Amino acid sequence: MSIIEVQSVSYSYPDSSAHALNELSLSVQEGDFVGIVGPSGAGKSTLALALSGAIPHHFRGNFFGKILVSGMDTCTVALTDISKIVGSITQDINAQMVASIVEDELLFGLENFAVPHAEIPERITYALETVGIANLRFREIASLSGGQKQKVAIAALLALQPQVMVLDEPTAALDPTSSELIFQTLSELNKTKDITVVVIEQKVGLLAKYCSKIAIMDKGTICAFGSGEEVFSQVDLLQEVGVDVPRCVRVSKGVHELSQQPEYAHLISEADRAVCDETALSVQSAAKQLAHCVGALQHRSISLTESFETSATDAVELAGKTYLPKIDGPVVAESSGPFERIGVLQDAEPPSTQSVLDVIDATFKYQESTDGVERVSLSLYPGELVALVGQNGAGKTTLTKLVNGLLRPRSGDIQIKGASCKGWKTSQIAQHVSTLFQNPDYQICKESVLEEVAFGPELKGASTEEARKKALEVINHMGLDADASPFMLSRGQRQMVALASVVACEPDILVLDEPTSGLDYKECMQVMNMVQSLCEKGCAVLMVCHDMEVVLDFASRIVVMAHGSVLDDGEVTQIFSTDEVLKEAYVEAPQIIQLSKLVGTHVDPSFAGLSSASEVLDALRYQFETSRIAATLNGKEVSRG
């Protein structure tokens, strides 16, 4: 039975002729866990507002069609009646909080719903315990991490006992572990409390793993809807729309294409080929698919346990004696896989022996708090892109503020090009260090893109003419509209304008705080490709990032932080292969790293240490080619006999 029916809905905001929603239809059944993904401007947030009744009751405009929520027409019933069925969480979680204490946040909604006073304590306790934050009941909301705030918002909805939850990018600013925990919480509520969940999210790996149905949105409408296997197997459509393809799906599609090539068709049976035709949505299913394919090529049986965990033990059992590999290591052909790396991994060795930034035993603590950093040391070299990773509250943002001069260390030192910054004004540090904040609206202040981009060079001493000339070069290179108002642009476009403004300053050091947060796939690639071009010109980049796929594709080095200290500092694949460090820092390795480790450890060592879908498929192609050559030689031996 459907709990939400969207029937040919079109909507345009006031004073806009463009349709944010365009003849959109969608049916959500009771108990569904629906993930919605699409490029910026596709209408995802507008759809969320419409499902919650905010459109048309709060946001005016031109609305056509019909939305039925539990059989009620959202245009004809009161918003208060809709909100008793549909609870929603907006993209800006801080804007949704109305109280200062966690318990009061839950109490606010219950009182507004006129819940009998005697029921309120029990509902609050139930909601907090269900979400797993009973220990936060009397905490100040301002002291919570991003992930904790998201759980408070979910608990506040749960206390109201809605039938449907609609969430707009709930993990945008969260570290990988917190993101996983939010989706685990939603999944448990969906399964154990029969709550229908609709979540808008750009992290396709999470959607593929947890959602029962996926909707792809573009240009105000649904262009694909179905199970994860049905939707994510449409790789051409995803790439055309601009939606990231999960790395395991890229591998799975490549396995299918290799098994269908005429020269390899005789090497595996129809039954084996059927397994190769499946769409793998997770590391576990992709590993099983690869294991089955390799086993077929090597004429050995590989039986997999039911729970194929990503830990390094008891995942794959080889039948018979221990397998001795026929090859010494991975054979990877350049650019021969069906999918290419989007970023170009930088050389792990520093391109210069002279550091441009040195953080030496820097310590900073906030007043009346244990948060901050303690005795942190690291160096940054020209041309490097160093990723700062770790859970929310690990000290990453504090460290970036020490580097750009917004904070000063209580002890230790910050050196730029060998000179101590002690006694330097923030404006002096800004001559060398530029910062791109997570929220571009924090640094956009001019009425046109040209004025905004020229503002930085002018502050650094360039004449108006020189600043405008430099700004136009950057604007044209990035494909921006010089005359546009930054405040009228999309979130991703504003991020590009903010990036252009720091690029125009030609900094020695660029500090990025979650530069891809909230961006769609195309925008993410635009931002990171521009950052990479800066590195190629000698700029040193220090980037806080929670997207480990971006880190894998673009970073040359990783600095892992935990509890305000540097836990590890090393080359990208080396860090991602160190389970103990990742576990302590609450960082999850990218899908391909997990996949190559599993298959390399338990199936064939030629897959170990690979870091891209194309490399994994090159290793599999080698298996096919080896098997083909062996079959050819065996045929010749038989004919000689």
C-alpha cells in the first residue's frame, strides 16, 4: 500500500518561470527506504519540501498536480495534520534546532503537538534510547558534534511517532563513521519500527548499501526509479545525468563486460557468466563476484561464508589445499580498464625538499574545553595535496585555523617558508595562505562574480585594473559568469566562485575545509580538478575531507587526526591499508581499497594493493588472458598428441 503518491506534480517558486519540479510522479510504499540522488538543481530539496507539506503551505508559487500522504491531499489539509504523518529534517541542521538542551529539543515538538503531559517523559526516553543518545539527554546542543546533532533531530522526529521520515542530505558534513551510523539508525527504524524513510543523499555508496529503492532526479523529474540493482546498473544514464557510480558497481560492470568478450566466452560456463552479469552494490557482493569469476578461470572452487565481512579473516574459504599463486604481483595495464580514475594521484614523494609550511609541536585548547590540538607537527611541500582526515571533533578545523592565522598556538610554532609566524598579523599570513571555507556564504560579500574574485588580489595590493584582469582570467578558465550575482547561484556554483576568489590570490598555501561537502558529483569534480591544477603550479594544499573516495583520487598524502593529535602521516594507499589507524580515527577505507584487500588476501594476491576500479579490472583481465593462453597451449598439446 502506498503511503505517498506524487501525481504529475509541477512547481515553480514565486517570481520564477523555471519549473523546480516538472511533471514528477513517484509512489512510495509503506516500509520503503527510498534514496534520492541527482545533480544540484535537480529539484531534490524542493521535492522534500513538497512531501512534508511545506510546499504549498509555507512556500508559495505555482503548484500543479497532486500529492497524497496517507490518502490526504497536501493542498487541502492543514500543515499540522501532514506533520503528524511526515517528519522532515532540512539540509541545514543548525537552522532546525530551536532549543539549547537536547531534552528541550524533543520537548518542543511534543508540546506543540499537544501530547498529554503524562506521555512526554516516556516518549522522550524511548526516542533517545532508540537512536542511541540517551547519554546526551541533558547536554547543550551547541556542544554536540554534527553526527550527534543529526541524531538529536532524528530523535525529535521519532518522539512525534511519524509514519514517514524525509531527510535532506543528513550526512553532508559528517565523517564516514558518523555517516554510516546515521544510515544504520535510519535502517533500524525502517526495519524495526516500520517507519518509511525518504532520504536525499549524494553518497551513493550509502544509498546502494541501505536503500530498498533508488530514485534518480534530473531537471525536476524522476528519470529512474527501482531497486539499487536496477538503477545503479544503468551506468550510462548515471554518467549522463552526473551521478557518481559506486566504485563496486564500476568493477561489477567491468566484470560483466570482460566475461562477454568473444575471445573469453569459452573460458567460463553459462552459470558462471550469470554471476558475472549481476550488479554488485557492496564490497562484499563485489568480492564474491570476483572470487567466483577468478575461481572459474583457475578451475578451483571458492566457497564463501554467508557473512562475508571486510575483516581480514574467515571471509573466503578455499577448497582443498592452500593456493600457491602463479604470479608474483599485480599486472596493471595503463588506462586499459573500462573506467578511468577521475583524479590523477599525485606523486607520493614531496616535489620539493624545501617545505612551505611547518607546524611544530603546536598546541591550542579552547577555554573550558578539552577540544583543540595538542603537540601537532606536520610539514607541507609545494605541489602537495595533503588530506586531513578523522572523525568530527578530531581537531582538523582547529589545525587549519592555526595555519591561516585565525587562531594562534598556545605553545609550539607555525612557520611559513622557514619564517616563524609569531608576531605576524593575520593579514601578513594571508599574503601566503588562502582559505576556502566549507560554507561559501561565509566568504562571499560582493554583488557580482567579477567583484568577488577581484576582491582578494586587491586586498593583497594589486591595482584595480590588475585585480580585474587576473579575476577575468580565472573566471573564464572556470567557466563562470562575471556579471552574475553570487547570491543568485546554486550552492555548487557559489563554491566555485569562492574557489575562484582564492585561486586569483595565487597563494603559496591553500587551506580547504570540506570543499566538496554538499556538492553533486560534477561540481565535486570541477572543484577538485581546479585544486589539482593549482598543485601542478606549485601551490601546497591542506584539505579537510570526509569523502574518502575524493581523498583516494586526488590526495598525495594523508594526515590522520584523532583526539587532537596526529595519529599517522603517510602515502595514501599505505594509510588506507592500516586498519588499526583507521579504526582509531573512525575512518573507513574507500570501497576499492577494501575490495582489493579482501580479494588479494583470500582469492588471488594479484589483486592486493590496487586503488582504482580500472586497476582491479586490469588484474582480472590478466586472469582472463592467462587462462586463454593456457587453454590455447593445451589445445596445441592435444593436437600434437
